Amino acid sequence: MAAVESPLLAAAGIAHGFGTRDDAPPPAVATARQVHGERVLWVRGGADPTGEEADALATDEARWVAVRTADCVPVLVADRRGGRVAAVHAGWRGSFARIAARAVESLLRDGARVEDLVAAIGPRIGACCYEVSAELAEGFARAFGTEVRQVRRLDLGRVNLRTLEAAGLARSQVDIIEACTFCDHRFHSFRRDGAAAGRQFSFVRGGSLS
């Protein structure tokens, strides 16, 4: 299993993990081709989504779904009662498009109740290291509030927290793992390592919690 877990998800009995560079994903984990979009793909009936384009995978079956990151934000969302889960990949484009909210909305359309959801925002490049153009920083400040930027440095963790709260989750339903992939060499970082960077998996298991 991964070296990093969310205390909130663990307390809810959700099998999950935020992998490091040394962690392998679980066996038979479902992943898709990530394109920095906002599509949420449901994985059911033994389907293999490997060739599909999607930046969030959801399931209610007893199987693992995962995303791969190397500075982007991994978000895991789980229905504590219904066994529905989603793994979300949110780079700056996906974060701006509010893909985490799209995942929450998809779980709700499938029958989840917002009060039963818990979410964890995993290791990602932090505001300490993520400098962007002045135009991009200003665009995020206008869309999500001035607290998501420090001059030209973006806090994508806070962006996704604001997104989840706007989707109906209370602050107590969201956990934030405070780890910067650029600073912390346990993790792959594209900004630090360039083309040589690998990817870490963030994964969650759906299905009955009984």
C-alpha cells in the first residue's frame, strides 16, 4: 500500500493511498489516459478503461481506480455508505475546470448523498514552489478568491478545497495532505525532474464497506 494515507478516509474505512516514487499500485488497478480535461468515467462490469480519455474514474464495484500525478493534484472522493468512489487528476487546467466538482456531481447523480461523502486532497506541488504567469494567477484569483495565490504562486490544494466546498462538502468532510511534490523527494515532480520524472499513483477502492 502507499506510504501516505488520509486519516479522514482511513477512519471511514475507505481503502486508498497516495503513492510515493517507491510504491507500486494495487493489482488490477483501473487507469485511463489523462488529458487535463474534466471527463468523469465510470468503470463497471469488468471494463478496462486504459484506452479511454478521462481525468477522473469512478466506480461502485469492489475494484481499484487510480490516477497518476507528478505535481498535479490527486483527489480521492468516497461515499461512506454506498461504496461509490472517484479518483481525480487535477492539473491547473482540470482545477480551473473544477473537475473535482464534476466527480462529486457524478457520484450524487448515481445516488450518493452529499453528507455521506468524504474527500482527500493528496500530495501536489505547493504554493511554495508553483510559480505561474501573472495572467494565470490573476485568473485563478478571480475564479476562486485571492487566497489561492501568493503574487504569482498558486495553491492548487486550496483551489480544489474551494471547489469541493462549493460542490456541497463541509470543511470537515475534506482532508488535505500537506506535502509538496517539488520539495519532498519521496515524490516524482515534473517541475523538479523534467522529462525524467516518473508518476506516482493515487488510488481508492470501491464497493461494499461491509
